[in-house]
Amino acid sequence: MNRYFEPIKIAIITFPFIAALFTLPFMIFQYKKHGYINKIRIGVLYTLLLFFISAYYLVVLPLPKIHSVAAMQKPITEYMQLTPFTFVVDFLKETNVVLNEPKTYLSILKERALLQVVFNVVLLLPFGIYLRYYFRLDVVKTVLVTFLLSLFFKNDYISYVASYSRKI
């Protein structure tokens, strides 16, 4: 469990520097445009930045060692889901659920394939809330932008693995 808190600690440490870099120009722009600084908008922007930093670090950190990426290229890519909705196939392969027997349904909650999907949804849930209530996007746009963010995380991790495997 500690390995999940480590990226969040790093995010909290780097947050003030990144927040200053992004919010200072926003505050200057808002002051010149409106003549005042809306503290609620700045607070929401701060929490959105903290979410982005934490989510990015949770996905990317801890970075694997260079030698382990090159040596274990096949096993790492074996667990990557590069095709959308592969989790459905994984779920059907891994579960011991019999549709006719409801008492086997409880075992679904302990399956790795289901937990991965649930935690991915939980990771992106705050972003959907920001888009829906703060930026006032409709449901379709919110789902689309959240899906694009998930592709960004996946693409960033894949490019990291590919770049280090080329260096070795």
C-alpha cells in the first residue's frame, strides 16, 4: 500500500512549484480582465492541478529501473491493455462465475480484472466531476474528454517503456 502513497507524497511536494507556474499567469489574466481575483476559481484551479499531478504520478510513478524494463519487456507488455475494452475478455477468462449460481457472484469482487477497471474509474472520477460541474460540460463531452485523458495516461506510459527499451 505504501507504493501507492509514495507518488501522492511526491505530487504534494512538487505541487507548489507547478501550481505557481500555472496559476500565477491565470491570476494576472483574471485581474487584468475583471479587476479582481476570484478566490474560489483559484482554489478550484489549485485542486484541479493537484488532481492532475497526483493522477499522473500514480500512473507513471514509480518508474521501473531501466534494466528491468529492457529485461522484462515481454512480461510488462503482456499485462498492458492496448486494445479498448480488453478488460471484458480478461474478466471472462479470469473469473469462476457461473451465471446460473448467484452465490458465485461474490467472487467477482476479488477478481484482478474487475479491480483494475474499478480503480481506473475511481482515478478519473474527480476529473469528470470537475468537467461536469465546474466547466459545465454535458455528459457526452465529459465522457469523451475523460476517455481522452485515460488514453493520454496509457500513451505516456507506453512511450516511457518504449523509450527506455530503445536505450538499452
